[in-house]
Amino acid sequence: MPSPTVVHDLDQAYLTIMQSRAQGTKWGLVPTMGALHDGHLSLVQAARETCDAVAVTIFVNPTQFGPGEDLDRYPRTWEADLAALEQHQVDLVFAPTIESMYPPGCTTRVRPSDVAADLEGRFRPDHFEGVATIVLKLFQVLPAEHAFFGQKDYQQCLVVRDMVRDLNLPIHLSFRPTVREADGLALSSRNRYLSDVDRQRALGLSRALAAAAARAHQGERDPQRLEALATQVLEDAGVDRIDYVALRDADTLVPLKELADRAVMLIAAHVGATRLIDNRVISVVASEAASQG
Amino acid sequence: MPSPTVVHDLDQAYLTIMQSRAQGTKWGLVPTMGALHDGHLSLVQAARETCDAVAVTIFVNPTQFGPGEDLDRYPRTWEADLAALEQHQVDLVFAPTIESMYPPGCTTRVRPSDVAADLEGRFRPDHFEGVATIVLKLFQVLPAEHAFFGQKDYQQCLVVRDMVRDLNLPIHLSFRPTVREADGLALSSRNRYLSDVDRQRALGLSRALAAAAARAHQGERDPQRLEALATQVLEDAGVDRIDYVALRDADTLVPLKELADRAVMLIAAHVGATRLIDNRVISVVASEAASQG
């Protein structure tokens, strides 16, 4: 199996993609911070199925971490990442240095759309500015025709969706379902932080989402009652601190007065020293909703 | 002489450039707000000389005007613009609607680099965010290899330079000298606002810059004295209000303690209801500067 071409240099990455595109090759891009798990690899798989060639970026982006967050201890697993990408027949791995992506004086940023303001934006004030900026930069350095993101980072998907639309970026986006462990835990590079006991308590997030979804399908339409139910499940699981449990419009993330056709429940909670997020789209078909009206 | 292709639709503009690029055509881009004058046309000329094909955008960008500014009365001279562009053998004119560039909910923006904070940024707080955003959008819709801007908008050139560097935009930039009337007045679409009397008073800007440059070449190295001289010339010319007279580092726009190798003097002043800007790079050769030390 051929190893992926590993590129650290920005110009080389750009020229590689452009020269290949000129020959008709359709590229798919999977931006990551490394510490790859099956969620990332499902994105690679989707890119492989849609595109002729796949580029994966591995870059722990400092501008999306706040002061006191886990930038320093964020897992770096380069050898294992590269082996996994080789196994998944990735063509190009782009792994730039921090200095090459953010040289001194680099202060231009992307200010994300209104969808970034609440939820993660409230608890991590500069997070989405960092995300939007690095994603736009990667889209320029690696001008693929298609990019793939995981819905585990639901709000991030909407930030990127809005950025691509608002700034007319010429790239197609695919958002892929969250990959979970058999017991429901959403895959995350940060799961490596969890002790066995924390790992059990972390199940509270997916269980809370499942409980709210089940109750919604039984007919509950009141967002506050659904949020209260999910909060109770989280507390019963013994999480240490809840940042938010929010049922929102799935497209705009605005609060809902009543559960509508497409809603999403989003959770952020702390288990030990680890902050976890998870979400679940709660789809109540229109006729079902109407019959409750 | 063939008329330029006029394109209003974003997708059509993108596909036109991309298909042409695929055949090896090198495109030059000249973003404008219309009301074209010989300054714009010198950019078109430069693009013609450097590139195989030239695209000019005509779009009065609302997001770079502040409340109470001249968005509504900004001159629109579509027929004359198109005739001039035809005469200059422009290949493509892109003239989108406001609604297509800023559809409802379009809130993602480019936050410009630190170079935007002072001077124009102080008097027109959201101006450069609007400029950076529209320029990035136009670069995406019309993916040319080369773009041309006029140094009359000196700070804008630096904002665009920083944006292209910081966000890794794959485009070459050329900044071209300000074109002036015989008596020194910098060409500007806003000169159309000036009455005959205002037109005479407006000469204060270029005269102030010339006076400061002459004094610098005579050996004056003190920025404050050079600024005071320029201010005096402006006042003598009878301008109504001075926003700033500033001698700055030509690359970073930071204030200088002493006139150095590359400095720029920038002026913004009001003549009647018209706000005008002008600037002049004041280049004192290193040996000349050293001999004064």
C-alpha cells in the first residue's frame, strides 16, 4: 500500500493540489487536529467514496484554544495517525508547523456568523473565530472541491456552512454522522483523557440525548421539559459540571418555543478535568408534530 | 472592439474564470465601486500588461460605508464605466446585486489585521472589515491569479496585503501609484462631489504632502514637525476639517519617532460635505538618514 505523501510546506501543498486538479483529479479534504479515531476515519472513507483523491490535514490549531484550555496536553499521535491514513489510502497528509500557519504579525481573522455566538461560543469565546480562520486558511492552501466534517461538532459544522456560503468559498461540504462506541459514547480525541470511572460517567451525555429523543417521540413538545429531562439524566450519571443542555433549531441554533420539525439537542459537560460535547438531531415529522398541536 | 462580457451571476462568474484558467489563461482582477476614472483605468492597463485577460468588478459595497456616510449618493455611472472598460479591452465585467453578495443572514466577516485599527479605522470603524470581506468574496467568486489596487487607498492596500498573507489567499497583488490631475489632486470618484471652490481647497491635501516631502528631503527628520507643516498647508488651503495628518512607517503604519527609510504621510480631511484622503510615501535613502543622525 503506498504511503501518503506527507507535506509540511504550504506552497508545495497548494501546487500539489492545483497541478493534480488541472489533470482532472477531484480532491476531498478532511481537516483534523490528529489523534485520529474512527470518526475521522469515517470522514476519510466518505471522501474516498466521493472524490478521486483525499487530503487529510493534521494541525493542532492554537487559535481555537482558549487560555487555560488543553492546547498543551491535546493528544499528539503522529505515528499512529499516519499508519491509519496509510491504511485508508489517503493520498496527501498536510502537517504544517504553527510558525508557517501563523507567522509573526498574522492578525487577520474570520469572524464567524451569528450561529457562533451562543453555546460553545459562550463558553469558549474565541473558539469559533479560530476554527473559521484555520478552516478558511486550509481551504486556500489545499483548494479541494469537497470537504468533510463530523457532526459531533455540530455548531462547528454550521459555522463552516455559513462561512462557505457568506464568503462564497468554492467548495462543497459534507457533514457526516457522529461515530459512537457500542455503548453510545461519541468518539472524541479527548476521550483519551478519561479514566475508567470518568468513561462511565461520560455516558451521561449520549444517554441524556437518547432520553430526550425518546420522550420527544412519545409526544413531548416542550423544550424546557426535554432539557430538564436530559439534565436529570446527566446529573444521575454523575457528570461534574454542565455547561449547557439546549434544544435548538437545527439550522440556526435559535431557541425553540416548541419542538419543531428539525431540532437539535446539544450538550456540553465536564467529567473530571475533561470537557465533552455531544448532540443529537431530534426529528419529529411534521404530521406527528401537527397531531400534537 | 469587442464589448466586455457583463456577468451579474456569481456562479457564472466563477465558472467563466475557472474554465478559462483551465485553458491556461492568466486572469487579472481589478475590484472597483464604479464611477471609474483614470486611476481605475491605470489599474486595468497594468492588468492588461501583466495578464492574458482582465476582469473588473463594479459593486458599490454597502458594508464598507458607515451610518451617515455617502452610500446613497455615491456616484453610479454604469454606461460611462462600461464604455471606458470596452475601450480598455476588458474581458469580463462583474456587477452583482447587493442581494446576491449579501443574502439575508450573511453575517460571516473578515476581521482585518492590526494595520486597520488606526487612521481610517479610527474615523470609519467598520470600513476595513467591509473592505476585507468584499475583497475576499470577490477573490473567491473570480479566482484570478493577480489583483490590482491603487495606492490612493494606501491603508486599504496594506489591509488587503495582510489579508492575503494571513489567510493564505492564492493571489498575487500589485499596488499601483496614485494618478493625479495636472495640479496634483488625487483622482477619486468622490471628486465629483466637489464644487469649483471646493476643488481648489481640495488641492490642500496634495500640497501638504508635497510640502512635507520637500522638507524631509531638505533634512527634517522630526515627524511632529513634518505633520505640523502639512497641517499648516491644509489649513492655509481652507479645508473645513482635518481628520488626521500622520507620518507613519510605510509597512506597518505605526507612528515613527524619527523619519526612517520608508515612511508614508497620510491625510484625511473634509472639504465642504466631501471627505477626501491622500497619501505620499516619503523615501529618505538610508545614507541620507544616517548622515543626519
